Amino acid sequence: MKRTIEEHADRFSDIASDYDDSQDSEEYRACVSLVVEHAREALRASDDRVVADLGTGTGAIALALAEDADRVAGRDISDGMLAKAREKADERGLDDVEFGEGRFRDPNVDAADVVVSNFAMHHLSDEEKREAIAAIADLDPRTFVLGDVMFFGTPDPDEPFYSPEVDDPSTVGHLADALTDEGFALTAVERVHDQVGVLVAERRDG
Ligand SMILES: C[S@@+](CC[C@H](N)C(=O)[O-])C[C@H]1O[C@@H](n2cnc3c(N)ncnc32)[C@H](O)[C@@H]1O
């Protein structure tokens, strides 16, 4: 991680009120749609419908899945982003979504049938992502849907999808290895852009 957890949390709390309006790239929107679509498909195929959204931010994914799930837990390190997410849940009258402190490597969730994460894990280093994926496997989900900045080829430093001073995206190969080492099988790889994608991972023994 190129910044401490506290620095990332403060950085996001500072921009929380403007965050939703600032996420206007076609690739971010495509990623949100794909993550929600794959998570809905996983929820339709199951009787157990508890979702954990890690790095939930202002709740883009958690809130979109509220009506498809019995319960959604949104977890983040930024109080400001969590406050905004709670405000949106209240405005929409959603009771089955709760937001609280939780980090990738210590999600503060007991278990989840479907784990989702969008545009957040790229703050962790390669090794930290491995630890995060191990913590996700401990939640015993059937499906993990990861949308994020990830490299399909050699990254072009002039592209706008990550800031090298704060972000630390991995290659798709590294993520695939980390997932399979934790007992997941990749069932879909969606390339949104050369640096943005969605991976769907299922537990073989789940
Ligand atoms: C770019 S926002 C994405 C928010 C949301 N998932 C979305 O799709 O709009 C990244 C979020 O990840 C959170 N984050 C960064 N590092 C984290 C960590 N180690 N554990 C949990 N959340 C983290 C930040 O606080 C921020 O809210």
C-alpha cells in the first residue's frame, strides 16, 4: 500500500460529498454494471442471499443489490464515505443494508454468500491483495465479484485509471493466481479497458 490505511481513509472522507458526481467515466459505469449484473446472477442461483461489499465507499454496489439480497453489509475505512452511503440508504428507505468499518484484510463480517468489491482493492499491494483474498475466502462465499483497475497488458502510464502515487493495481495474472490459490475458480473475466476489468470467482468446494 502506497499510503497508510488512515491516509486513504482521510483522502476519501475529504472527497465523500463530491465522490458520486466525480465518477462519470464510461469505464467506471461499465464496471459497476458488470459487478451488479454478475452478483445478481449469483444471488438468483442461491437460497442464501447475504452480500458483503468491501471498499463500499458511498455504497454504489451495496445499494444496487439491496433488493436482490436478504442482507447487505457495506464495509469501508472512510467515515465520510460510510456516512454518505448511510444517507443514501435512508433516502431510499432501505432497511436491509448496513454500513460499517471494515478493511479488506479484516472485513468485520462473519460470513457472506456473495462478496463484491468495486474500484477499491487496487489500493493494496500485490501481497496485501493476497491477504485480502485469503480473508475473503474465510467468509466462505460461493462467489466473489471483483471490479477494479487491473492490468490486462503493459500499463500505459498516461492512462487516467490510476494514480501511481496512491494506487497499486495488479496484473490480471496476479489476481487470478491469488484467487485460485485460495480455492476459487475464475468463471468470467470481463475486460472493460486495458486497465479495468471484472473477475468472477466461484468457490470450487463452496
Ligand atoms: C474509489 S472508492 C470505490 C467505492 C465504491 N466501491 C464504488 O464503486 O464507487 C474506493 C474505496 O475503497 C476504500 N478503501 C481503501 N482502502 C481500503 C481498505 N484497505 N479496506 C477497505 N476499504 C478501503 C476507500 O475508503 C474508498 O471508499
